[in-house]
Amino acid sequence: MTDEMREIIERVLKMVSATDYIKPEDLPNISLYMDQVTTFMEEQLSETKRYPDDKILTKTMINNYAKNKLLPPPDKKRYSREHLLLLIFIYYFKNILSIHDIQILLGPITERYFQSGTDKNMSYIYKEIFDTIFAQTEYLKKDLLRGLSAAEKTFANAPSEDQPFLRDFSFICLLSFDVYMKKMLIENLIDGMQLPGEGKAKDRKRKAKEKPKE
């Protein structure tokens, strides 16, 4: 394993250990205009960017989310705390899921808990989920280290000058396969869900395949 790869692993592990999330109590107590929303998200999630010029959230993204019914419309151009919580969920989901999958996933949550008027609201959903997620960081670190250890044992019979690159490649393949399998699991779970009046996603896909071409 190259020194560069080791540095990357150490940095990622350190980031995983230090990772926090935007807590509901950290959200503004007032509704925000769109410019304020994008500024808030940029400030809070800038650590997750790959490149400095990457955008966390733009006006176009927000408008597209509203257009695709991922986000309820703002009230007089102002976005509430619950809008912000939904945008945070969307930010993480959009890296691995399609817009339609996110719609299926968030649709029932929005319908039941967005501005519910009870203590079982979007803040309740958000806190429960993220508290659970970040309680698992130690398991994630151990899993990464197991993968790293397995990759370091590969290509023992390869030319010595090629071993560092090949072991880096091996570790990346292990991580990629893990992501691929989990993405398949997520998609199958979503296919078992349904939007009101639409039936389950897997049934819609089957009917679309069976529909004769004109």
C-alpha cells in the first residue's frame, strides 16, 4: 500500500471519527429566503465537498427538487426548518439514488411528518435517523480497516514494483463492490415501497416491460 493511500485512509478515518451532522437545534429559528438557504447549507456542509469549487446546493437544484415534488413549496418564498431538514436528506441521497427513487423514499415521510403539528415531525425523524447513523461510525472504521488489511495481502506474487499500485487498486475494488451491493439492496427496498395510488415500484416496472410496443 502506497504512503499516499495510507495518508488517505488515515484522513478518511479521522474524518469519520470527527464527522458530525447538522442538529435540529442548530437550524435557524426563522424561515429563510432561497439565498439564505444556499448560504446556510454551504457553510454547514462544506467539509463534505470533494473540490473547493463544488456547490452544495444551488437555486436551480432547489427549484428542481420542488418541481419533482421532493420538496414542498415554500411559504411566501420562505423555507422553514423542515424544508432544510428535507434538503439535507436529499443532499445525501442524490449521490447514489435517482430523483424518482428519492421521491418514493421521502414521499411518505413528507406526507406524514412535514408540518405535522405534533412532536412527531421532521425534526423527530431527522434526529432519530442521524443519531443512529453516527452511532455506527466505530463499526464503519473497523470495516474499512478490515478491507485495507485484506487488500494489503493481495498480489503477493506480482512484480514488486507493481504491488503498491495493484494493492491500491484492490482496495478501491473492494470498496466499490461494497457500495455496489448496498446500492442494489437500497434499490430493491425502494422497489418494494409505493407512492399513494401508484402501486409498488417493482410492479410498475413489470407492467412497463409487459406493455406492447406501438
